[in-house]
Amino acid sequence: MKRTTLTLRALLFPFCFSPTAWAVPIGHHGGMILNCEAPHFFDENPAADAKVSSFQKFSLTASDNTDPATIKAYVNNQPVAVIVEKDRAGRYAVSGGLPQAVSKGRIWLKVTADSQEGCDNFKSWFIHTAN
């Protein structure tokens, strides 16, 4: 054997037997993820890049495969409480807000969640105040 082949095998040998070498993704429920569809977010209000006089409340819809317990929201990178309600179609209406309205600057909203299978996703958008 050539020296480069032996060197390559010597370098790869430890990885073949490491516990993480053949790792299978595990969902947040503890099972293996074989087929996973991430949650989807839509119908955000205010809409992306909307110009508003002031901002205090927001809402959006999460797909029916979303695990409602994992939905989290952030405004300007600060966590905010959300209210999650299941609608008749099986989707989740998500709403939240700030204690006081913001009337200056750009506001960054971000919502994260996991699907029932354990895949994660997020939606992020900006709101602009008119001032």
C-alpha cells in the first residue's frame, strides 16, 4: 500500500468507531427523525416591511404540524409572551405584544417552533415605524 493510503486510513479509523459517527437525528420527543416536515408560519400581522405609526401587537398563523408548546416569540431579540389558540382547521393562531407601544425605529420580530416530528423552523421579519 502507498503511504498516503495508510495515512488516510489511520486518520479516518477513529471516526468510524466514535459514538457520533453514525448518529441519527433525534426529535425533541426522543424518537428518531426519519421523515420530518418543519412547521410553517404565514399571515403575519403586521406584514413584513410594513410601515406603522406605532407597534405593540402582532399575530401570525402556524401550520397544523406545529407543536404548540414549543412556539416562542421575540421582539428586538427579547422574548415576549404569546397566546396560542388552535383554530377549526387545526392550525395555530399565535399572538403577542409589548407592554408599551414602540413608535420610533425598526422592529425585528422572530417566531420559532418545532413540528410534532421534532424539526424546527423560524419566521423573522421587520416592521418600520413611520416616525
